[in-house]
Amino acid sequence: MKRNVSLLLLSLTVILIVSLLTVAINKKENAYKRGASVDFDRAVNQAQALFEQRKRLGQDFSQGPCLTNDLMTGWVVDIVHNPRIALDNDPKNQCQAFIEGRAKHFVELDLQGNVVRVQ
């Protein structure tokens, strides 16, 4: 009987540890992985193409502006510093469609057009 209780506790401990490790490993918040989602890939490709177009036109990205409120249905593109600075959290520099809930997804690009987050 005592051996069965010990075995049960050991099994539960192993399950708990594996569960916690799984959550910790998979918790890379908003980590974008190319090929994991067709929608995310399309949004990122369109966001980077728009970034390059605006860059060629001489747009200043230093203040972390919203690049567009309508990249695709429900998607916006925001420019942020990497690492983030307080300026990036200022609502005047964020996409209004996302703040108001009209868009549910965003692509964040850094000042060089690299992906920071996709959600």
C-alpha cells in the first residue's frame, strides 16, 4: 500500500514537472515562426512590402508610427523599437483600429522592417 502511494506521488510529480516545462517552453509570447500559419505569413509579407514601399518614399519611422490600420481584414501594422521604449506604448503611435477593437491582429516591425511580434 505504501509503495502504491509513493508510486502515485512520483507519477504525479513527473506529470506536473513535464506540464510546467511544456508551458514554459511554449510560452514564447507572440513568437512568429514562418510557415506555421498561412495568415500570419501573408500578413508579415504584406507588412514588410508596405514597410519597404514607405521606406523608399522616405517615411520617418523613428517615432514608431502605425503603418496602416487596414493591412488585411482585421490586421494592422505598427512600427516599434526593439527593444521597446515608452514611445511605443503611447496610443498616438499605435494603430487606432487595434486600440478600438476593429482589428484583432497586428504585425509589429522594428525600424529596419524586421518582425518583432505577430498576434
